[in-house]
Amino acid sequence: MLRFLSIRHLAVIDQLELEFEPGLNVLTGETGAGKSILVGAVGLLVGGRASAELVRTGEDTAAVEAIFDTPAGGEVIIRREVSAQGRSRASVNGALATSASLRELCGDLVDLHGQHDHQLLLDPAAHLDLLDEFAAVSAERAAVAAAFAALQEVRAERERLLTGEREKAARADFLSFQLTEIERAAPKSGEDEDLAATRQVLANADKLQRLCADAYDTLYEGDQAALSALGNVWKTVGDLAALDGRFAPYLDARAAVKSQLEDLAFFLRSYAAAIDTSPARLQEVEDRLALLERLKKKHGPSLDDVVRKGEQIRRELHDIEQATERAAALDAALERTRQEYVVAAGALSQKRRAAATEFSRALEKSLADLAMTRTRCEVRFVAAEAESRWSERGIEEGEFYISPNPGEDLKPLVRIASGGELSRVMLALKTLASTDAPGKTLIFDEVDAGIGGAVADVVGARLQRLGEAFQVLCITHLPQIAACAATHYRIVKRISGGRTVTDVARVEGAEREEELARMIGGADISAAVRASAREMLAARSGRERSVPRANRDVSPQSQRSKRSRN
């Protein structure tokens, strides 16, 4: 629902802030007062084309900002700026957005109807959605969508598997070469790190042997070996312990210290003896490390990655070898899912076509009530014979055809020229079938074009009832429609400081009666005209209270419920 709208420096609007209410909101004013500029402002927010002509003369930038309440209970803040050079910038909740993303987001928030901004009607792909809503076939649509998704999944897997035989053979040769290279090397996890440590030892073999020999000699075999000298130390400590017991613990550790030093001495001797000082061994390690590095560059970066790559290649080669058997299984699965889809789509098509005639008659009746008498309507189907044209909507395409003038052939709805006729068709469709979520904002411009009298009463009542399920914003010149609104705004154009300025104000009570009187009698407002306006408001208010809700509920949801029960 559109809760707040702010406009700055857009055409004849200098500064404007509006808060809208749920239900039916009407905007009225003299011709040329700027009513359609408000619709244009919302059009910018939903991704409409921006141009420099929209910027108010003398200003650098025009800005439109709106706050929408979402069905989930949150809010979305959308802002669009247009510079005097024609450049445009948009944001959603403070983050920059493109015009395409605005159209995608706002498609769930706003529908503009009139002045040829009929997104839903101008998209033939959406016509089947409206018909299906009318026919109450959501379960069948879900079954078709699920069957189509299953079919697509099997088809995609089969296409991935059954590539050309030449391509498979070339791929198998390449994989076999890679696998042979890895298997010949037979790398082991962590082997490169162990070899790097071994290379460090072999490269410093002479130095290591010399250091070990020096340490062994100093510790064990030299003339002044540490172990021999330590014997004299322990003797002295024994004499000290006899005089002072505090030396006794150190004397008790004598055996452990001696054992550790002897172990170190023997390790030094054996370590030095075990070092392979031959250049051949060092070269062998260097060659092995070079081989592993080449494998890591091809399949790495780590040796673990190389090992995993080998396992992956084995699996892929196995899949290629088993492709024939897998292809046969997929062919069977493809045929099964194809038949399941055709059965589900056929059931949907049968119910859809059965409802199409009823839908056309109901639309004709509804349009007749809206001053489009003798209008003929028809839903035409085109079978999607090629499997490539199947979709989650089924095995057919559908489009609304209409002839608003007797004697004229039925033509696609998208080719109707009149914005007023399109607005009334959309108004009729909204009360027959709607794919919109409750609370969505529907904006009608020129819905009253070419009508008056009793027909205007019907249009007003229809908009009023539509406001029970959606927020409706309607620009109108007819008092019969304006009187049906829950909220009424008056648009006035005036001259201030030599500049044209458009103001919008909410009118209630006496001000609203005065605005309705102006719409009825023009500039010459008599007491009788004011009385007529007062009676019109009272009559519509009384009618709303007097009609039980069960009798006046014409929302698409209630109609679907009735058709389901029938």
C-alpha cells in the first residue's frame, strides 16, 4: 500500500507531500490542474522513463519519494531523482537501484491503469494467469509447474550426459592422459613437505655430520668430556648433601641426568652415521619434488588437491564409460516425465477452456455495466505444439480478444487505443479475477472517460468494492465516483510569484461537499447544487452501510470461493 508520497520540483509541482489511506482514494480538480502529474510521479517510482522535461523550470533536480507498506508488515522506501540534464538515479531503502530493478520490485506493489500504463493487460503472457485465477485452478497450475520442473531437470541431465561421441572420446583421451600422469607419480598427502625436510638435511649433510661429531666428542669421548667431568660434580654434590640436606634432591636426579646425556650422545653418533652424503640421493629427492611441483601447478595448488583431482577424473571417466547405460535410463525417465507433464497440462487445459466461455460472458456483462455495451470478449488459445514452447503454464498460450464496437472484428486486447477503455477493462478484470496480493495499490486514470449518469454510479460502486481488497487511487472528473471514496483529495493550480503551482489537499466535511458541488455545477454553485452534493455523499454512505457485506463482496477471492463450492 502506498502510504506516503513526496514530490519536489516535478513539472508544475514545487513541493508536495501526501499521506494516502487504505480503500478508495480519489483525486479531483479542474482540467489541467496537474492530476496526471501525480500518476506520472508514481510512474517514475515504478521504473518509468525519465526525461529532463519533467524537471520544473529553474530547478536542477526533480525528486519523487514514496513509502510503501508491504503485505509482510514491513516498509519499502523508493526514491527517484531526475536532473535537468535528463540523468536519473533511483534508490530502494537507501541502496542504489536500476530502472529494471524498480520495475521488478514495484510490480508487486503498484499497478497503473490508464494513459496506456497497463502493465498487466499489455502483457499477453499474464492473460492466462488472470483466466486461471477466475477458473480457480491453482491446484492444477501447481501440478503442471511441478511436472514441468521435473521434465526440465531430466532433460537438462540428459543433455549434459549425451554430448557428441567425438567430444566424449576427446574428453576421455584427455582425462586418461591426466590420470596416467597422476597415477604414475602416485603422490601421497603430505609427501612434498616430508621431501622438503629431507632435502634440507641432505643439502647440509657435511655440516650436520661435523656438528654431531663435535657435540659427541664434547659430551662423551673427548679428554674433557662433559659426562666424565660430571662424575666429579656429582661427587662434590654428595659431599655437600652430607653437610646440608638441601642438596639431596639434586643428588637424587643424578641418574636421570646421566641417562639423558648418554641418550643424546648415542643419538648424535647414530644420526651422523645415518646421513646419506651421496649426491645421487639428493638428486633423487630434487627430482621427486620437481615432479610433485609440476602436478601441483596443473591440478593444485596443494598436493591434496592433486590427489582429489585423480579421484574426480576416475569418476568422470567412469561416467563417460557408463554414458550409454545412463542415457537409456534417462530416456526412459524423460518419456515418463513427459507423459506426466502432458497429462497434468491436459487436465489444466480442459478446465481452463471450460472456464473461458464463462469468463468471456462475465467480462462482457461487467463491461456493459461500465458503459461498454455490446462489447464482445473471447479468450483465444494457441496450442504449443513444439515441445520447446511448453512452459510451467501448460501446453498452450492464451490471449484476450475484444471488440468494443459493434461490427468490428475481435482484436487482441493490447491493440485497444483508448486509455479509458483499458482502464474499464482492467476495473472489470480486477473484480472478476486478480493475481494481486491484497493491499496492493491500484491506480486508475481516465477510468471515467466517456461515461456519466447511472454508469458512473456503477463504476464508483465497483471501485468502492475493489477498495475492500486493495488500495485504490482514482483520478476522476465525475462526482458520482468521487462521492464513493473513503478519502478525497482536491488538486488546485494557482499562480504564485509569477509561477504556476499545483497544490493537493485532503478535503472532508463541508470542504468535500463544496468540491462535489463544483464538480456538479461548475463555477456557478447554488444552494441546490450544494444540497445535491450533500445528498450524494449521504446516499453513498448509506448504501455502503445498508448492503450486507456478504451480498456486496465481489472480490476475486470470494468469487473463486463460490466457483470452488459450485
